Amino acid sequence: MNKYFAERVKPLKASAIREMFKLMADPEIISLAGGSPSPELFPSEELSKIAAKILMTNPNAALQYGTTDGYAPLKEIVADMVRKLGSLKETDSIIITTGGQQGIDLASKVFVNDGETVIVEAPSFVGTLNGLRAYQAKLVGVPLDDDGMNMEKLEQALESNKNVKLIYTIPTFQNPSGITMSLEKRKKLLDLARKYDVIVIEDNPYGYLRFSGEDVPTIKSLDTEGRVVYVGSFSKILSPGMRIGFTVADSKISDRIEVLKQVNDVHTPLLTQMMAVEYIKKYDMDEHIERCRKLYREKCEFMLSCMDKYFPKTVTYTRPQGGLFILCTTPEGTNTNELLLESLKYKVAFVPGNSFSTDIEKPSNLFRLNYSTMPNDKIEKGIKSLGQLLKEKLGN
Amino acid sequence: MNKYFAERVKPLKASAIREMFKLMADPEIISLAGGSPSPELFPSEELSKIAAKILMTNPNAALQYGTTDGYAPLKEIVADMVRKLGSLKETDSIIITTGGQQGIDLASKVFVNDGETVIVEAPSFVGTLNGLRAYQAKLVGVPLDDDGMNMEKLEQALESNKNVKLIYTIPTFQNPSGITMSLEKRKKLLDLARKYDVIVIEDNPYGYLRFSGEDVPTIKSLDTEGRVVYVGSFSKILSPGMRIGFTVADSKISDRIEVLKQVNDVHTPLLTQMMAVEYIKKYDMDEHIERCRKLYREKCEFMLSCMDKYFPKTVTYTRPQGGLFILCTTPEGTNTNELLLESLKYKVAFVPGNSFSTDIEKPSNLFRLNYSTMPNDKIEKGIKSLGQLLKEKLGN
């Protein structure tokens, strides 16, 4: 069958993370591998009432075809949200997408020709990397400092690679590192984007999940040229299963995203869009987000305290101010893929770093932990087992 | 901004039909341009109760991330449906998609390299044509006879074009023609696909909407080689706003579709998938489909009777046995784009044929009418006005 496939799909593999979800079906395994929000935060009773009411009072809007750009009242709500972040220019427009992933995929499709270079953080979000691979982009990774992409390395990458079309960044509570890019670096990134005349995709699914430190302005809010495509999501603050995200970009870019969305899924399902609107109108979203932050602060602090207690000194890790992830660094030469196989014997799962790499074949000494989904007793048990394994394998 | 865009999106235009939806906002316009099912068929009360119950009793399944291939109980239902059509082989698997459109888009992405040829019916569904344009396919149209694609012309197209990768067909109640391909031609199409070693995408959103004549086996059911990708949809038998479709294909193809779906929208929203499952389990889907058929039979017959009464002899049209569309042919040389501008003055809208053409710039003497959405009094009024215009412009 392989001979029929387009070149773009031949090198693609199913995301190791998504594949691992299947493995996680073993109820005994403590999965610190996921990226899901905590289900206890889902406002399911409220959404139940809202769904029933929408289908009784306004069924045709929910069940008939809708417009590709999204349900107008949801677009207004998103406009208010991004306006508050300073991320909405008068020349911008919004497209509601089927999750943030669709926003990234369609924005990539708008810009990237076969063989063009896309600069990403190293490590970066696997969904984006695979999406870009499907447009035959050449992926170039720029290492992360504690305050985001290394700017000297970014400039080198822009300088030394041919046909760089865009920079993809998750500047806030980055996946998989949890690192946030400083304001200074955000400005520098924009300067470099201007100097080398490239587009920026700013992916910000975790921005509302800050539980310590101060907010940093979005890159989009600093952009005066329409160079930044901003991708947002309701997955981490309302529900990922509803698949609601959005793009904010100069109207000329949004028009192209809309045309591609039209041929991709016509429009995002309407019931879920309408449910988001009614929930946000009827309930206090700020309060709900505060609940999310409080829970993730506790869980992150708890996991870090367990790691401080059980992990060997040979393993270092980030201390995020928000989001869902902690990135661990083991001594150079360690292959965290092999480590995972051992770890699964201990019934603990994490994501090895090569998944987040521009070169998935190359062994990585990084691995990602998630603190949002497991109850605290399982976090402790999992981290303790993992700590034991790490001490055995890597020394104390 | 244009200089940044990838080559693939530069030639794309928003679908004239979708753009027209915006124009249709004028409540005075009688739109015979749509392709929507009749809202009176939506089981909204049932779906309201179902949605409320799912979110009360099983909220985490509906609101958390799910698997890319789809909600397992829905996959089972779809398996039963396609098995009844003889369209499910043991080596096949199913992917639930965000509407049939996503199935077509992702299947196109799996197979079509830049510059490869895709053979389509002339005219064909605009959503597919634009989707294929975004993969820089060369589109070649094969004219339709009353019983589907002209097979001599199909063989000529396969013979004379370089790098033909696939044939895209809507064999049953084709959009925009309403024409159904005969069993003989389906077999011949498969023979030719084998002879020229190309893939077939069989798009069947309307198959359940037969209101006269006899069912014809799907092309998928005749395929013994895994050469056919079958795309189905719940849009025309349950609700388009829910955006639920599916692909059925050899597992090796389905795996590639799944990988692309993973980076496209991760998975189709779960609540709507679960609602479809509960509706189908709890209610009689066959009875519901029978209601759809009855209504569309009446509406199609009514529109045809109005056309027989009010249209000039210079205009001919198809008499479909199912689906949602009638295709009209005006004398050669007529430009139905110009005709539409006149028609909008009469407050009647239809879709001009060039939208469905491989060459949208070339004027077309075809136009499409839809009978599923307007009430009968408006159908009569609209057809009468349109008939008047046609007589004025084209003679009796």
C-alpha cells in the first residue's frame, strides 16, 4: 500500500504520546505521561443543563450547518478575551477552530512550502512537529534557557538556514518544559522575526494557567506588523473533549485559514461552541480559571516536593510557574526511551524527550512529567518508584 | 501579506457557495442554493435529553481528551452500518472524522503529491475540488451521463494524463447532479482503477436518502483489493452541525488517515459522537431515515412539478432518485454566473455550475437547485420567478 502514499505522509509516525494513551489502558499504570487537564475541574453539571437548554430552545442553530469562521457570539467572547491580552488589532480577525491543534495545522498549511525551514523550540510540542512534518518542513530546534529560547542560537538558526518561513513558539509554560519566555526575549524574538522577515506562530494553550509569578505580555500584543499568528484554546480552561480553539491573525491571514478550514471540516461543531458561550455568559469564568490555577499550583508543588525527596541529584528539572508540565534532564548519554521501558515495569509512565525533538530517532536524556491528572497519592507513589529506578540506573 | 503564503493556498478562493450563505442572510431571498438537510428532521428533543444525560452520567468521557480514531461505541455502530452495505472488509478499519469533509481532506492528503492528477466527475463537489487544489492536484473532469461518469472519457483521462493518483467519485445522488452511477459502471470504474493502478475515493453522504428506484451496491463493496477509501457522514441523516463523518479503508490507509487526523484536530469532539451513539441505540434509525426519505421525495417531486410548469423548454434538468439536488442545463453559451446576478434581483438564489468545475473561471451553463430546505410555498414562488427569468433570457 505504501507506494500509493504521498511523500508527505511516508515519514510520519503516530505520536508516541497518543500511542501511549492506549498502553495506559492498564489501570495499574500510574501515568505521568498525559497532557490532559484534571477532570475534577470540568463543570459537567452546568454544561449538562446548558446543552439540554440549547437543544430545546435553539436546536436549528446547534444542529444545522454553520459558518466556517465560527459561531458569532463565541467569536465575540474570544475577541474580548484576546483584547484584554492586548492581542487583538483592528486589522485582525478570529477563526474558531476544532481545538488549538487545528489552528496550528491550518496556520502551518497557510505558510509552509515543502522544504522550507521552521524554527521551533528544542524540545517542542509533538503535535506541531508532526503537523509540520506533514507539510515537509525542515525542522530546526533552538535550545531553551530558563527564560525561553536562546536568542543567540535563534539568530544563528535564522542566519544559517535557507528559506526560513516561520518560528513556532509556545512562550508561556512551554510544552514540554514548563518554561516561560521573558519579556525581553519576546521583544528580541520579534526583532529577529522582522530582521529575517519570517512569520511567528505563538501557541498559547496554557497562558491562563499561571499559578505563580507575574503575567508576561503575549508576543502577539507586542507585534505591530501583523507578523504573529496567535493560537488559543479552551481545552485547558474548559474541556479538551469539546475541541474548541481559535486563531487570531491579520485578516488576510485569517481569510486563508478560513478557506483551508472550509475544506478541512467546514466548521467546528456548533453545540460545543454554543455551550462554551452559554457557560461563559452564565458563570464566572475568572472564578473557574482561579479554581484551575489553585489545583494546578497544589499539584505542581506536590509533585516537585516528591521529586525533591525521591529523585537523585543526577536528575535536574524545571520549576514551572504555570501550565501542566515539568521537564527533567538526566545525565548526558542517558536514553530516556530505554528508561521508559524500565519504568513501565515499575508501572510508571512518562514521555521520553525524543518525542519532542526535531529528530525523533536520536536518543534524548530528557523526559516530561505531568501533574494535572493523577491524584496526589498516585503522584507520590509514581515519583517514588521512578526515583528508585533513576537512582539505580543513574546513581544518586 | 501574500508573499508569505505557501504556493498551495495562493490560488484558493472561498467557496462561492459558502460565501453565498452570507448573502443569503437577506431573509427575503429564497435560497435554492444550499445543501443543508431540512431542519424539521432534526430530532432535537431527543438529542436534548441525550446530551443532558451524557454530561450528568458520563461527563469525563465527553469532556476529556479521547482517542484519535473515534469513540469506540460509535466505531462499532458505523462498522455495523457499513457491514450491511457490504463495505467492510476484515482488513479494513474505521476512523471517525469531523464531518465527511475531513475524511475527504485527510484521504486527499494521504495520497496526493503536488502536481499529481485527480480525476473527478464534471461537475463535482466544490469542497473536494478546493481541498484537492490545496494539495496542488491537477484536476481532470470526466463528464456525466445519466448513469454516472462516461467510462470512455474516464479511460481516456486515465490514459492521457500523467501521474494519475486517484479517482474521486460521489456515485450515489451525486452533488451537484443528483445522478447515480449504475452497477455496471461501478464495476467498470473499479476495473479501470485496477488497470491504471489508481486509488478510488467513494464519497457517499447521500446514500441513505434514496426515495425511488433500487439501491445500487457501493463501489467499496465491489472492491477486493483495498483500493477504495469510503467516506460516509451523519450530516444528512442526523445533523450536519454535529460534524460527524467517517472513513472506511484498508487498515494501512486508515493508519495514515489517523496520523494526519492526530495533527489536524486530535479527535472529533466527544459529546456529539456520544450523542449519535445514544440516539441510534435508543431510537429507530431506520424509521428516522424513512422520515427523511419521505420528506425529500415529496419536496423533490414538488420542485420538479413546479419546474415542469414554470421552466422554459430550453432548460433541461435531472430527475434524481434521492439526495438533495437537481442539476439544470441551460443552452450552451449561457453564463449562469451572470444569470445568478439577475436572479438575485428576483430574490431567488441557486449555485452556478462553474463552482463545481475544475476550471472555476470558465463560464458554465449549468446550475444547481436544492429542494430540502425551503418550504413548498417558497419553492413554488422561487421556481416561478426563476422560470420567468429563464424564459426572458433564454426563450421559451
